[in-house]
Amino acid sequence: IGTLKVVSNGYKIGERFLKIVFDNAIQYKVDEVYVTVFEKRAEQSQLKEMLMDWGFVEHGIKSTNNGDEIVLVRPFSKRAPISIENPKKSFPFFSRETRKYIIKIEPKYHTELFPDSINTREDETKYVENEPHRNRIGKVYISHSKDRHLQSGDIIIVYRMGETQPKKYSSTVTSICIVEEVLTNFSSFEEFFRACNRRTMIKKEELEKSWWNKYPKYKPFVIKFLYAHSFPTPKPTLNDLNRIGVIPSITNMPREFIEIDNNQFNSLVKFAYKFK
């Protein structure tokens, strides 16, 4: 990485830069990413801390006319160890040995959270403003589902619900994400809000009214996850998922999480990338 400087604090631009770095590293099939960082000022120390959170490690010191630079290195190969407990360390790589789920997201939330997976019929100009939930790699999924046994390292396939009929052609799977953490048993709304804040586009008032207070005796839980990969366009439709055996029934889809096995996941990935 030749240079990395973030001056607009609070918008998670640092994570957006890293997503671009990782996407390019995949495209050009590099085995290692490295960057040098001074540690003279507080913001430089914060940058170093952020990079180390995402798997960079100190390799050595580089002496320059401006002082010593810390050399940070990030292994970037499918052969490198995968961290299931802390997926940031090996992001965007993941283990295929964990469980895999399809989750449904309404169109009004989808592109706000997954700007790189925009539907070709959507207006891109709606998503150019700087928003932390768009920039950051880490997102949240909020649910009232009784199925709460997802774990760190599990795979999430994002399913964007269709807006036009027939839904089997307008509904698409768009992205692959990695579960970072599952948070349950919140003691208060403020604790719930802190878990969601800046990782979602949903405003505080709506979180309280439509999520926290919706079922007074059955509070929501939160899945923190990492936005790893966007499927190439054209993205697989619900009809495609049915044809390749990932979704057996179009007319009787589960309301919550849809667990799929390794064979179904491999069929989906192979189909999605068939033209790449």
C-alpha cells in the first residue's frame, strides 16, 4: 500500500480503504500486503491499531530521513490460516467447514448496507454520500428469529428480496458475508442500540419502536458480520437458486434463516462465477 491517510474521522473511511485494498489484492492474486506507518502522532497510532485489527503484524522497522517507520505485513493467500474466532484477521477469506445461511433483506435496506452489490436497475446517485454504515466492512443484521445459534465464522449469503413480479426473477443473492459475533440477551435498549449504532442505516427511534418494542416479551438479537464478497453481475435469481437445487421450493420459502449445506453452497458459487 503506497499511502493511506484518513482525515474524515467518524465515517469509517479507513475500513472502506481496506475493502478496496483487499479487493485489489484478490484481483491481482497477491500473496502479501505490506504498508509502512509512522507512529509519531495519535492518528498514526490509531491507523496502526486499525491495521493490526485486520490481520497486519509488525515485521520490522524501516529507517528513513523522517525517522523510523513500522513495517506492517498481512499474509494474503488462501493457504494462510483462517481465523474462525476472529474473522477480521483472515478477512476476506473464510472456512468452508462452517455453517452457511441465506438471509433475506428488504430492498430499502440492501444497497445502503451493501453498496458494492447494487442492483443494476437502482439509481447509483442515491448512494454517493458519506455514511458510516456504507463505508464500513462490519455490518449488523437484526432479527427476532428463534434460531439464534449462528456462530463466529459462519457464512451468510445475502438475499435481496424482489420488488417486482414475478419475484422469482427480481429476487437475487448478492453477497457473501462472514459472521463476526452474535449478541443476545440485551439488558436494555441502550445496550441494544450501542450494538447496532453506525453499523446500520436504521435510526435510533425506529430501532426502539419497530425492533426493541415490537415484541415486548421477545427481544431482538444482533448478528455482527463482515461484508466480504459481492457476486458478479448478473447475480443469481431465486429462479436460478431453485434450478440448481439451493432453494427446493420457490413458493414455500422459510421466513427466517435458510441453512444450506456445502454442496448447495458450492453449486451457488460455481453458478454465480460461471462467466468470470
